[in-house]
Amino acid sequence: MTRSRTRPAHAGLATLSLAALSLAALFAVALPAGALHAQDAQTGSQEVLAATEWVQPPEEIADAVLAPRYLNVSLNQPSPNGMWFLHQVSDGPVTMDRFSRPFDELGGQFYEPQANRSRSLSIRNMAGLKVISAADGSVTDIEVPDGARVSGAQWSPDGSQLAFYVHTDDATHIHVADPASGDSRQITRDAVLATMVTNFEWTSNGDEIATVLIPDGRTARPMAPSIPSGPQVKQTEDGRNILRTYASLMATPHDEALLEWHVTGQLATIAVDNRRVTNIGDPAMVRSFDFSPDGMYARVTTMQHPFSYIVPVTSFGRVEEIWDRDGTVLAEIDETELNTGIRGAPSAPGVAGDEEEPDRRQMAWREDGAGLVYLRMEPAPEEEEGAEEEEAEEEEDGDARRMDRLMLWAPPFGEDDETVLYESRQRMANHRYSEDYGWLFVTQGGGGGGRGGFGGGARGTRTEYAVRLDDPETRYEISEWDTDEFYENPGSLLMTSGQAGGGGAAFRFGGGGGGAGGHFVEVAGAEEDESVFLMGTVYNEDPLAESPMSFLDRVALRSGDRERVYESSNDGQSERITTVLDADAGRFVVQRETPTEVAQGYLVVGSARTQLTSNVDYTPDLTNAPRQRFTVERPDGFRFLVNVTLPPDYQEGERRPAMFWFYPREYEDQEGYDEGARTYNKNAFPNFGTRSIEYLIRLGYVVVEPDAPIVGEEGRINNNYQHDLRNNLAAVIDELDARGLIDRRRLGLGGHSYGAFGTLNAMVHTPFFKAGIAGDGNYNRTFTPLGFQREPRYFWDAREVYLGMSPFVYANNLTGAVLLYHGMHDQNVGTAPDHSPRLFHALNGLGKEAAMYLYPFEDHGPATRETLLDLWARWAAWLDVHLAAEERPVT
């Protein structure tokens, strides 16, 4: 075979050293015919590695990376009337011309000044829109302006219209389309300000769309002073700031002025029929909004001063209020101060924060116009000795010393406008309604509730109740589940959207709303004979023997009688409901796939099936490649899983070079690890993406993807990190060798993010690997001294653990050769782009064999077409040099 080699495009940025490459032996490797793609000479691979412009990978790799899987359709965005499905059409990885558009970095937010929108809307969008008939699968193209990109498509509440963003180089506008004809028209006269608020919202009657516009009389973009006015300043506060290492923080008064300019916009509604604009209040730093069904009131959250230089914008202060149509503030819902870490860790990319639970939980508008509903715990009594501990114990069991209440807050939202609809001594985790608001559905127990009732990970008994709001003293049990009994999950309530719903009532706030409709529980049947539906999945205790089955059950509300309406077959296939179009009539859409047949959508009506999609398997050789999944055991008795993919032409007994790709994860014990494997689906169609390491089988490599469990006591798991890492890899290599699948003298290892961190640790603490590939990693834990991943201790409390887990400290012990890559705008907490250059600097000084590639504008994971192809070209060349084309002992 012949590889395509360097094909310059436009200049990229690459930094590497090949000082040690000249030492590599240029011996040919004796392999079975066609087994491995190896160069006749090493010059081609070395040219690829040294190139300072974009390079292309072997054709067989490029074909796999760019295969148009994005053209395949998944029928999971139904219109509220059940007539259509939305398909947002991609055209593959974003290109560098869009990715490199100028933007301002402000406290973790990237805004494009030319187009007045978040950078995310320019780099994560679609080429077009299609609607697919739910009746016969026929397709209608939605009209989109030439050269424009689209995103954020939302059905109108009745499903008769489709609204979406249209992005051009200079502006973002909202268009509305007729799904039957595909015709569309622009409804915004002035451009949208799509910076902090990146979506819009239909009012429930479908007459208006709410959005944030560029305000009239807006000033010019603030320019940085030509002469600095002073130094950058940061000061500590009293107390301990629990902060991670956040990226792209603001640093100067000019940054503050720039942020305020970018996010100050005019909240407005736009009449869909005549494009009439109604401004709501004065321009403000609008963070999110949610309009009442009639459009007369809105919940509005605005960002507040002061700003900060030590935390991201997401931690800045905010006020949530109720505004009327004129912008008059009727009530304040909540006020949150700037969180600099004193009150708990702020959230940021790669790490969750410690946000306080709001006083009013799961707040949402009632679609009948009655007002706002929410959950609220009764105020706590004055503290008594031991009361706090007693209350915590009772809440853990699902019981509360205080009443948990469902409240209705009616216009004009004064202190006397709140009434209690329902109350319980048990804390309510979720609440939802029937479409006529006659039935209330509450989830209690199971440790639910969390922050605003979004779930929580605690265990216990979870019970789903139905309550008639005209008789709140009587409740009917729909299901009860001990959440420790994983295999007995009764399923989740079916919503009027045709999909299962586990969240709170109409909980769509946070952005520009989330579109109307679909958030009620589906109730069927006449009065006194009403039923609801539970949809879920049955898992087998041995997932390697039997794959999951999906089901839909009807449950009589008053009697609790349960009847199975649908159960999928799992005989050599995987089938699940994606949308229920009419539960009462047994009309729904399912997705069916097998390990060798790509997923297709079918309309099911009784025993009749109509195929609605024509999806394509674009890489059948990868789909049908020989695979093995098996369990290995470490010397300490811990058992874990390994996935192996073999080249299509693999012959039994051949020992091929192998590339490992992994991501270490932490567990407290064997049971905790085993729980993660319970949802495995052996009948699923293989899922490939732009960075699927399995593509290397096309070059003749065996691809090994082992789990990498790090096991220990909670809070001290990393005490065993190096020990478990070594034993995991040794056990896998020994098993693969015993099976005759690999040449253990020619092994590579790679990973991304925490997998890159694990790769370098393996290469400095074991002698197993001749080649490594590590991307967007952290290699020195002293740079994240206040905790990382699941390590809760500070560096000063676990100094030896931090140092022992830092491959930078042991760089002199590196075995093999390592390729480093990093996105130059990596925003992930703990993996700043300087980690790779610092490690490369050390390796270069130690005479180790390394190369480094820094990719412009990329975040925590390569995204652009140019970067992806270039990266694969470097990977393939690196493995050519260090695994395929030489035989030398591993030191």
C-alpha cells in the first residue's frame, strides 16, 4: 500500500524535536502479507513528523475520519403534533476558516465582536435543516439562505412552525419555516445579541418569539488603551478560596468594559406574523429569561457587578426577578452574590461547582396562565440542640421534619399571592402535571432533590405518586423502587413529548427558555379509568450473555394495575422506543440496530412496521472487524474488562503490534466497578467518531481499549495509583500475549486528558511501551494543588501522592518515545496548554525521544477538520517509526 504524504494547506503551528529520531534503527519488520502498513524507508514518516504545515494522514485513515456518518438520521426530535421529526444536517468537522474568526476571551466566555454572538454558535452549528414525515419517512428541506449556518431549531408549541437561528459572517437572525413546504422567512428586523443568551423562546400561544437584541444606540466596542494604565492586580480575601485553575480569566478594567459591552442587550418579543418588536424594559446584562405562556410576564436573570479576576463569568453575581410587559420589576425571586470560592468551589469546564440550593425549587410557569409553581421547604424552626443532625438523618430516609410544599404564585406576584397546592412530610424530588393540571405527579425518596430536584446520587426507596389536586389528601402509588435494586427499575413516566421524563415540571429556565410543549405527563383514558405510561429498560445481570430490552407499560392511576404495552426483542438485535406518537393506540417510533447493521428508525403501529430512515454504514470493514471482550484479573484478584479490535485481515496466531488507548477511573471496590458495566449492550452497532482509535486497525495494528480501575478508600483512592496502573497494564498484556494476539515487544499506549496523564505515568513507571501518544494532559500535579479529578486532598495534605502521580517528576525514567499534542485554547480545569511545553522542555533536556504539536484555537479536544487530519497523520507516522518499522528491545 502507498500512503499519501505531506499536502500543505495553510500555515499551522507545530513545535517538535526529532533529536533522537536519527538513533532509531531502520530495520524492516517481517510481517504477514498485508498485515501492517509500513514504509519502505523511514524518511516519509519523519517528513510528516517534521512538517510545519498541515499534513494529511493515509487515505484509509482520512476516509474513516471524514466518513459522513452525520448524514444518518436519528428520529428523536418530534414536533409537538407528532407529524414531523427534525433532522439538523451537519457537513462534518468545522473548518479552520470559521474556527479562527477573531474573538474576545473574557472569564471563560468567548465572544465574536463582528457577529455579536458566542463563539460556540460559530463553531458548533449546522449546514441545513430537514423535516421527516412521521407517517412515511418522506423528507422536506427547510429553506436556508445561501452560505449561512443554522442552529437552535425549535418547534412552535403546536408543531405547525419551526424557528431557528441563521448565522452569517456579520450577524445572527431568527427565521421561521413551514415544515410542510419548507419555505422560511426572517422575522428579526435587527440582529440578535447571541452572546450570554444563546437561544430564543416561543411563547406558548405561538404568536411571539422572545430573544435578546442588540440595543439601540449601542456604543462602539471598547478599545484597549494604547499605554497600560497600571499592573494586573489580584488580592486574596479572608478565608480559604476553594478554586481550581480556571482558564481565560479576566485581568484588566478593559476586560470588564468589554464584557459589559458584549452582554448588554435588549430583551424583546417579536410577533411572528408581522415582525412587530416589543422591547421589554431597558437594556441589561441579561443572563437568562423565561416568559409566561401569554407573554405578559417574564422571569429574567441579569448579571451584576462587581466582576472578578479570579473566577469565571459563570460565578459572577446575578439577580432573578419577575418583570411585566413594560419591564417593571414585580418581584425578586433570588439574588446570588459573586462566588469567589469562599462559599464553595465555582463551576467551570471539567469540574462541577458547589452551588447552593435555591429557596424555590423547580420553578416553572403554569401553561394555563395561573402563575408560577415551585417547591419550597417550610422555614426551619429555631435551632435546638441536636436538631440539625436529626433533620439530616430524617431527610436521608426521605422524611423531613418540615413540610415540603408545592406552591402557586399568582400575578401580580405579591407576598399575599402565594397558595399551597400540596404538601408532604417527605421531600419531593420531582413534580409534574397532566396537561389539564388535574393530576399532580410527585417523586419522593430515593435521595432525590439535590440542587433544585435534579436527582442527586443518594440511594433509597423512590416512589412515584399521583395526586388529584382537587383531592390532595389522597395519593395513588404508581411505582416504588429500591434504587439499590438496579435490575428492578420500573421505568420513568412518559411525557406528552413522546419521551420519558425524569426532570421537574416544565423546567426549561436557563438561557432563552427551552421551547414550549412536551413537558406534561401523558394521561390516557376516560375519567375514573385514566392511565399513565412508564418507559424504561430491562438489563440482564450478565450483559455479555443477554442485551438490554426496552419496554412501555400502562399503569392504571387509581388501581395501580400494570399492563405491558411493548417489549423489544433482544435476540441478536437492539431495539428501543425513541418517540411515542400515541401511547393509547400503540403507535410509536423505534430504533433498531445490530452489531453489524446500522441503526434504522421504524414506525410501529400494532404489528405493522414502516421503515422511516435509510441510514448507511460508511465503514463496513470497521463494523465487521473481529472483536473480543473479556475479563482479566490482577494479582490482587480485582477483575476488569478489556475490549480488543483486530485488523480485518487478522489471521489466528498472528502477533501484531498493538496500540492501547485508555482512561483511568477511580472506584472504591469491585462492586463499584461492576456497577459501571451493567448497561453494556452487546447488540449495539459500533459507534465511531473522528478520533476513534479503532481506525488504526486499517493500518494493521491491534487496538486494545482496557478499563483502568484505580481502587481504594474514598478520599484516598490515589494512594494506590501507580500500583494499580502497573498491575492493570501488566495483567492485560499477559492475557493478550497468552491469547497470541500481540507482539509484546511492540506496544504503544495513548490517551486524552486524564488518559494522557495516565499514559505518561505508565511510560515513566513501567517498561512496557515503546511509543506513547498523549493529548491535552496534565503532567505535574503541583500545578493543581487544591485537588483534581477525584482527589479531594490538597497538595500539602498528600504531598507524596501528588508528587508520585506527577510524571514530570519522573521524566528521567521515560521508556519509549512520546508524542504530545495540546489545544492552545484548552479551557478544561487542570489541563492548561503550558503543561505540554513544560514536559517537552524537560524531555528534550534529558535526551528523551519526544515530539510536540500545539494546535491553534483548539480547546480540550481537537475539533477542526485540519487539526483532526493533521493529528492522525502525526499519529500514524509516529507509530510507523516506533512500532511498525523497527525492532529494538524495550528499555
